[in-house]
Amino acid sequence: MNKWLELLIGLILIAVPLLLVTLVPLFNSWGTAALEFLKGGIVILIILIGIVFIIFWISDLRD
């Protein structure tokens, strides 16, 4: 795919949801729910990264 087309699609995929959440009154509460979901996702991501580091540590002990 053309690199400029990829860049344009990426910018559209970032800009459209942000504009919808900030400018359209119907989606204002959706932004709050999405923020809460992301907060929970960050906690899960940190836990998973910790598990990966423990697995690496265990594999280093075996060597």
C-alpha cells in the first residue's frame, strides 16, 4: 500500500473518534466510559508485563 495512503488512513482513524467524542454531545458520556476502560486496561497491561518478566527470570534460572 502507498505510504501516504497509510498515513492518511492512520490520521483519519485517530482524528475521527477524537472529534466525535469531543464535539458531538451524544458521545460525551462515551468518552468517560472509554477513559475508565483504558484505566483498567493499563492495570491489566502492567500485570501482564510483570508476568512476562517473571517468565523470563524463570527461563534464565534454567540456563
